[in-house]
Amino acid sequence: MLPPRLHEVARHVLRGRPVADIGTDHARLPVFLVREGIVPSAIAIDNKVGPLAHAQRTITELECPAVALRQGDGLQPLQTGEVDTVVLAGLGGAKIISLLQAWPALATLPRVIMQPNTGWVAVRAWIAAQRIGLRQETMVREGEHTYLTLVIEPGVTVQHPWADDDEALLLGPRLMASRPPAWRAWVAAEHARLGRALRRASAAGATDLDPLRISLARMKRHLASD
Ligand SMILES: C[S@@+](CC[C@H](N)C(=O)[O-])C[C@H]1O[C@@H](n2cnc3c(N)ncnc32)[C@H](O)[C@@H]1O
């Protein structure tokens, strides 16, 4: 069984085409994808020995030899054209950007699925600055946590109208349009969190409260139309 956040990633993988999972750790995603017949084969990459041993146990226990393990930094162990989908889940946004930028053949990849656990605004800003096609943007909740999934097409060049729009970079250009339940719950939680931060800062006598007020007003606008 995959957790909901990894199910969300699996939903966007190109069917019938090989996949690479960067920072695979337990290798549950690539093993699931192969066993369910979603992809014919997978390359599971991690830069550390412990996670790779964990991945090997999963592959052995679930008898899934079509998942190959490689040790290395980010996408570096991949040859150009070896896979059609690359997944980067459970890493920080800044790390994901640096791993993608370090791979010279990025533009040859039909699809990259990212699930950054931090730095969402920076990841969107990078997509916009690189003019990379943004195919999908979704949110799921798992327990107390909210997970953002971004599906990009590095081979597609697009001028994003939201590139300089702080509100879209914060809230997600596609999520603002589709307003799924997990996104609305996240907006409400962020609104409450910012309200608490503003009250605390104000009680502590902080003077420059404008940035907090602006963020709070932004969230409130999106609450209001629910
Ligand atoms: C939190 S786990 C995420 C595991 C899995 N992708 C998931 O979402 O459940 C992050 C994994 O990324 C690996 N990792 C961190 N930096 C890496 C890098 N530069 N190259 C490859 N793997 C890396 C870590 O060793 C760890 O196993």
C-alpha cells in the first residue's frame, strides 16, 4: 500500500514508459509502479547507502527485479533518453531545483513530477523563470500534512503570465483556478497561522507588520469566495 501522497505522484507518471525515482529511500513508489503494470521498468536512485539497502529489501521482498538501483547524486546516474518520467518527492524545493539544474539533458525529459516538502514559492518561481511547461498542480492531505505535487514538461517552453504575480507564486496558479478541497483547507490553515503570527508580533511590539498583513489579506481573499 502506498501512502496517499505517493499515490498522487503515481497518478501522473507516464504509463508504459520507464521512470526514475530520485531520492528513492524505501523504493516503494517504483516498486508499486512496476507491480501495478503502470511502467515496464524503473531506476531508483539515492545518494546514501542506508536508503539503498532499504530499497533493496523492498525490491527483494516484493520480487520486483525490474526496479534497478543506482547510487549517485540526483539525476547524474541517468543517461539521456533512459526514462520518460523523473520523480523527485520528499526533498526540499531548493534541493530539487539544484538537482534538476545540474543535469544537462533536462530539456529532453517529457515529464518531471515534483513533490517538494519545502520552498513551494521558489519552485514555482524557478518553473516560471525557466519558462517550463506546468502541466498539473495538485494538493493532497495525509494526516496533518499537506503535499503539493507539481507536474512539469521540461521540453515545453511557455511564457507564464503569473511569473511576476506574488499571489499566484504563493497560492499556485492552477490551484487558484481549480480550488480543490485540500487546497481550500490549506488556505484556511495558512490564514489562521498568519493571524496568530500577526497577533504575536503585534503583542511583542513589532513595528513592520505590513508583510504579514499583506499575506493575511491575500489568504483572506481566497477564503472569502468559498
Ligand atoms: C525523505 S526521503 C524521500 C523518500 C521518497 N522519495 C518519498 O517521498 O517517500 C529523501 C531521500 O532522498 C535522498 N537524497 C537526498 N539528497 C539526495 C541527492 N542529492 N541525490 C540522491 N538522493 C538524495 C536521501 O538519502 C533520502 O533517502
